[in-house]
Amino acid sequence: MFELTRKSFLKATTVAVFTASMIFMTVPSSFAGVDSQVSKPENLLKAIEELGQPNSMNTIGQSGVLEAIFTRRSVRSFEDTPVTDEEINVLIRAAMQAPSPGNAQQWEFIIVTDKEKIGGVSPELAKHAPYAKGAPLAILVAYNNEKFKHTGYSLETMGAVTQNILIAAQGIGLGAIWTGVDPASEESIQGWQKYFNMPENIVPFSYVLVGKAKTMPEPKDSFDSSKVRVNNW
């Protein structure tokens, strides 16, 4: 009985993925009808505020969130092309759309456009540090440990924030990779805090590298039916 259910589930999943790929358009490499700009660091935050909530039809076209999810892969080499203000605006605003316990919105971000700063992370801080040397943008995702309304949910919340950045990057034609912080290591946390001159109550969680991929890895179907149970173990 269960084997029939599993086969039905596999068939339904295959049909859903195929249908999504047929319905949704190709992820655009840039925004339609939007003039791209790259601000100096001191002007970037103002530019993001002025850009406002992105128009989903302009930024993601009709590619759809499902296509972004199913085609997302970690990118480890980037073109030497700056990420525009409009693209950064989408990434940060997407991050802030993540759920948070009690709507505390405890997230904090450092947008890093200085290539020396991006690539200056030591292997002791992050084993994936070599990937950072060619990235035009990094986003340090962190949280304020004094703003939680419900304790014990920091990792879940910040995981959702980081995933939103990865999916948004894919949706607008950029590549990204989640690297960096070991949230279970006090030494790692303190090392990142020191590197970015962060106060003690701001706790780093992830270091996301973003840019135009030199080569976008082919989509991979990660579904494994042996990992799925129905109603009980």
C-alpha cells in the first residue's frame, strides 16, 4: 500500500517539476525596463531606500519562485561585474520578508562591496573563504540577540532570511553561495564580529557571496524518496 503511495508521490512530483519548467519563462539576466546603477558605498543605503519595493514583474519577470527554487545551485566563481543598486535592493528586501517569531524582525545586515574586505576573510574564519576573493558582493547576515520575543529560534529565523537571499539572487539571474559563520562556535562568532567591528549583541549568522556566475551549474533534482515518510516514521 505504501509503495503505491510512494510511486504516486514520485509521479506527481515529476509532473509538477516538468509543468513548472514549461509554464515559467527563463530567468532574466537583468531587470526589464530598469536603468541599472552602481552607487558608491556611502550612497548605497540611500539608493535602496529610494528604489522602494521592487516590482516583481520587472525584477523576476514571469520566471516564478518555483523555477528559482528548482534551478538554484551554489556558485563558486563570479564575473568581475558589480552588482547593481537595483539588484541589492531586491536581495535585502527579500531577506526582510522572511518570517520571524513574534514579528521581532531581529535581522541585521552588512552589505560588503569593497573587494578587499570581501576577499579578506581568512580560512580560519570560513573554510570557503577562497570563493570570496572573486565575488563582487557579500552580505553578512546577522541578528540582534536583544530583540527576540521568543528565545530559541534564532537559527531557524536566520536560515529563512539567508534562503530568501539565495532564492532572490537566482530569480534575478545572479549566482550566490552560503558561506561563513559557524553559529555553534563562539570563536567563529567573535572572529566575524572583530572582522566587521560589530557590537557584542549583533551575532553573525551567514556570509552570502553574490554576483554574476562565470558558469551557472546545471539544475539538479535533489529529491530522495527514502527521506520521506507519510503520517509516521
